[in-house]
Amino acid sequence: MSLLTDLINLNLSDTTDKIIAEYIWIGGSGMDLRSKARTLNGAVSDPQKLPKWNYDGSSTGQAPGEDSEVILYPQAIFKDPFRRGNNILVMCDAYTPAGEPIPTNKRHNAAKIFSHPDVVAEVPWYGLEQEYTLLQKDLKWPLGWPVGGYPGPQGPYYCGAGADKAFGRDIVDSHYKACLYAGINISGINGEVMPGQWEFQVGPSVGISAGDELWVARYILERITEIAGVVVSFDPKPIAGDWNGAGAHTNYSTKSMRNDGGFEIIKKAIGNLKLRHKEHIAAYGEGNERRLTGRHETADIHTFSWGVANRGASVRVGRDTEKEGKGYFEDRRPASNMDPYVVTSMIAETTILWKP
């Protein structure tokens, strides 16, 4: 095993200029991450200089067998924390051979919204809070929970420390450092309310980069849990009953909101979000109705509400924002399995481009 470790950790730059690029894309379910690697002749820092590639879409539920080729367009580059050196991770989106985005390619439409001059001028910032649950591999039961049983009730676990309160911290810390190494703007981690559940935050990130960074952070987490022999779940309500669900709270501001008088702009934006509540809920993640019950720090899925410092509202405005008259707000509705390309671009479209 030590030889295997030595080989995995080989520094290629000692002997060759060639690098390995791991091309990453989103599969047919909209949540399954796929990847494959190729050798390049030298270091690359511009995704436009990377070759397009293809894959068998019939094996990912994204193309029929008789016309299975799907084309990968490289969109964003990150340093590879697994192979290190000059090796890279490449976030891609997927197209037909004719150049049409395939149905599961949500990045394409998001990029159109984020390149709109009115959106560009507002420099939209995002902070994404990704909650997730670590599961025991063979049981699909949360890490640290007794087999077939339940731990003590919620209370001691949120931001807790100790062998009976925090389960999987080595995975979480490994992921934190790997994301920083990769160049992802990860801004923090914490233990969540349900034992075995954790959160990491990505941002502030501008526009489309928020989606790129969150997807690659998810990919890195999948790889680390693979090594640890643990399963990561993005289910919005992994355990039924009196346990917190998992969300992806989305913090958002525009240039106008961050400037003096921004609170009035925030209130107008929240008004737009209220009018399009149903459309947003429909796009905010599969199974979200199991989480948004009005209990466990959520608002009821059928009702839109907002308030200052209210964690039971659909949209929360922070005390500092109210006090300073400018800042950001938090959309608490997105589920942990939301597509960040969809959520971030939809919020920008509703608050900047959409006219009631």
C-alpha cells in the first residue's frame, strides 16, 4: 500500500510538462456528477484554450444509444487537490454535436442571464450555504447514529465538538482545505443541527462563478467521501420526523443593494420574489416539500414571508442590513439538492430583469 501511495503522490513536474485534466459534468439526474481524465501537453489556465471533448450520453441518461455522443465545453478551471502539481479540474457543460445545449445543461441559460448588460452592471454577489448529510455506506443511515436507532434529540450537535456530538469532522476539514487549494472561494464550515449533517459556504462569488464553484466543491466532496468510504447525501429531508432538513440558503446582493439607500431596493426585490414564489419553488430542488413544512427553521412551502432576523421566513434580512440601510438578503427556500446555476440566475432575473 505504501508503494501505491507513493505512485498516487508522484510529482509529474519532475519528469514531464504533461498534465492531467479531469473534465467534470452533470449527469442525467441533474445531481449526479461525472468525470473523466485526459492528458494535455502543458499547463493551461484559460478554459477557452482547452479542447472540447465528448462522452457517451446513453450511459448517463442524456442521449439515445443510436446517437449517443454529447460534447463537453470546458467553462472553468480549478487546481486539482487530488493529483496536485499543475493538474486541473475542469467544470464543463454539455451540448449536442450540433451545438445545442442538452436539456440538463442549466449553465447555458444561466450564462445568458448573467451576461445581460443590466445584470452585469449590478455585479450580483452570492453566498451559497450548502448543507449535506454524511451517511454510513452500507446502511444509508447518518454517520454516528446507532444502527437502526436514533441519537439523542437535536440541541447539542449544531456547531458542537466531541465524539458524541460531531461525526465526520476529518472529512469536513479535508474538504475545506481541498476547496481552498482548488481556488474555490469557500468561506467557512460548521456542524449542523441534525447529527451527521454539515454545511460549507461558497462566496461571495459574482454571477456564474457561484454555480461553477459550488458544483466543483460538491465534486470534491464526493471524491473525499469516496476515499473515506462514506456516502454524501444532498436529500432535503434525509430523515423523516423531528429532525432538521438540509437546505442551500442563498445570500444575495446587487450593487444597488450594497450602496446607500439599498434597503429600499432590497424590499422591491423581495416584492418581486413574492410575486414569483410558485415559479421559484418549482425550480428550487426535488423533494423540497418534505423540508419546507413551517417547522425546523423553515417557512411553509405554500406561503411567502420575509422578516428581519427571522429564520422561519422564506426570505431573511439581517439586522446589520436593516441598521445600515443597505446590504444583502437570504433566500431560505432552496433545497440542498438545488442546481446553483438555476437558483442564482433565477434570483438575478426576478430581481433585476423581470418587470411585474
